[in-house]
Amino acid sequence: MRRVATQDIARTLHYAGDDFTQAGNMVRKVLYDDTRKVLVSNVTRHLLNGVSRPVLDRAVQYWRNSNRSTGDKVAQVPTSPDANTPPNNPPQAPCRRMGAEG
């Protein structure tokens, strides 16, 4: 049995040479619509926890780079001090199995 160094695994698992392709595929191809809502709810709830404007802008850009629709939903985070009520968290929804159609 051949032993594989950790750096070899990391190099092999890094998909398509960027940080966004794999995340975008996960959002589009693995998560159900309800699960995407949970993801957006969780991200926006954390962003409402007093992050600075530059951090908020970077988070929105990150999610837009991964998946435009998700990034646009994250961008709708209210930023006024009186709007710090977390959005409703939908119930946990299942993920699709890799390779599943639908």
C-alpha cells in the first residue's frame, strides 16, 4: 500500500485551479432549493453579527463568484443598525447524493 503525503491530497483535490468552481457546483448540483435557503439564511445571519462594510462586500463577492444567485441573495442583507434581526431559519433540508439526477 502506497502512502500519500497530505500535500499530494490537497493538490489533487483542488478542483479547476480556483476557489469558486467546486463551491458553485455544490450549490447548483448538490443542494436542494430548501437547502440553499438554509445556506443563505446561515450566511446572512452571521453577516448581521456586526461585520464591517469591507467584510460584507468581500462576502457578497465571494458568494457571487461561486454562484451568482446565491451572492445576490446574500447581498440583500440589511445593514442598518435596526435591521439586525436574523432572518427566519428554514428547517434543515436534505442534500442530493453526488451523481443524483433532479
